Amino acid sequence: MKLIYIYDPLCGWCYGFGPVAEKIEQNYSETVDLEIISGGMIMGDRIAPVGNMAEYILSAIPRLQKTTGVTFGAPYIELLKEGTYVTSSEKPSVALCVYKSFKADRRVEFAHSIQKSFFVEAKDLNQDSVYANIAAKFGIDREQFLTRMQEPEYLKQAHAEFKRAADLGVTGFPTLLQKQQTGYVKLSEGYTSYESIEKHLQKQLKSEGAQ
């Protein structure tokens, strides 16, 4: 079975969905091909200081935490209140492409690690060193990762992922798509529990096994 998880590194609900996607990656590695791509949520004129959206984000956090079970760190809350930090989806999306060039597994886990570094620790996602440090925990040479972060190929790949997400008709994050003979269908849009998705996967796999 082929699934595509379209996420954005700066999307709070994707951060909330991260543990769900990780469980799918871990528990269905033998039966489900789970691809992850970045959607480019904050690009172009959306690139701006976090203060512009701070009031909205702060008001949404309690519901997001209650619904998903993830927590936002005090450093991130302070970052929002201070307001001057400028966010962009580009560099963390490049980092995911670079990670994919090294490893074919734990891709969702790496993407979720980027989000935890931001939403919990308020790490500066505009700095390549943040991603190199995360990559080192996945057994990747830090200096090699830093070198590839500067190569134009991975910037092109990131922008190609943004276009692909748009071409797939994705308008919100997180979105989980399932490939079928006629194209892709939405398995979930927005936060969905692991139990709900697992029920569908089990049904589909059972149906495919019976054919």
C-alpha cells in the first residue's frame, strides 16, 4: 500500500499529527510504503515575523494540545510573544530532502524531530547547524549533512515537493493520501487519531490480501 503524508515543518497540527505518522512508519514498515513530502505552507508573502500570527497561535495551542497530546515548550511560547523571529518553510523542507538523500528509513521520525526542535525548544530553523545536529542523532555525518544543505539540488527538490503537493490538490496540512488505481484519495485531512487510521489500514490490507 502506498501512502503520501504531506506535512509542513511549521504547521502546529502537523506537529500534533507527528506521533501518529511515526507509529504508522514504525508499525507498518513491512506492508505500507509511507512517503513524506513538504507542502510549503509558509513561503512567498507568508514569510513574516511570528508576531504577526502569535495571538492566533497562542489561542489555538490549548485545543491543539488537548486534541493531539503533544506539548509546546516554554521557549516556543516566549518566541511567539517576543514576535520578531521570521519563519519560512524553505530551509527545514530542504533539510528533509537532504535527509532522504542519506537514508530511506525513519523519514517521518526525522521530520517530526525538526518540529520538536522548534515547537518545544524554539531552535532557530534558519540555521543549518540545527538540522546537522538532528541528523547526527540518526547516524549521519554532521559535516556531510552541512555540505549537502548548501547544494542547489536539494533546494530544487524542496520546491518540487511544494509543487507536487499543490498538484495533488492539497490545501491544508497535515494530509494523508492513499494511492489507488485511479489516483490518490484523502485518507485523512487535519488531525486524525492513530486508531482511526489503523482501522482503515487493517481493512485495506485485509482486502488486498484476499484478492
